[in-house]
Amino acid sequence: MQLGQAAINNNRIISNVASTSAGGGIYLGGAIQLNSLEMMNNTISRNGAGGPGGGIYLGSASQVNFLEMMSNTISLNTANGPG
């Protein structure tokens, strides 16, 4: 099985709300399977979630083999669950 690759680069993810669920800013839920995930030069700020993961949520059934994060600002995110 070949796993996919994804990149989240050069974004401003600000002031989003998932009021009754997870992942206010970025939601990687379900059973996503990635060989690599690259996140560079993003601002993830002031996002909120009614569940876990105010800024970023990676579901428990998900698989990411290699995560590269560089030059991101992740701040002031809130969640009513873990993360």
C-alpha cells in the first residue's frame, strides 16, 4: 500500500471555529494515511474547537510516518478537549 504525501505551506489559518467538533484550524481526521506531511511558513492562530485540537487535530486512527514542521507560528488556539 502506497501512502500519500501532503503539504500545508504559506497559509494564514486564523479565527476559525469548530464549535461542536475537533480541529478548529486544521482537521486531519478519519483514517488518513500519509507517508509525509510538510508544514512550513504557516500561521495557525486564534482557532477554537468544541472538542480536541483547537489549532491542529490529527485523529487517533490516522497515520503520518514523517512530519516536517518549519517556521510555523502556532499560538492562542483553544479546545474543550485535549490539544
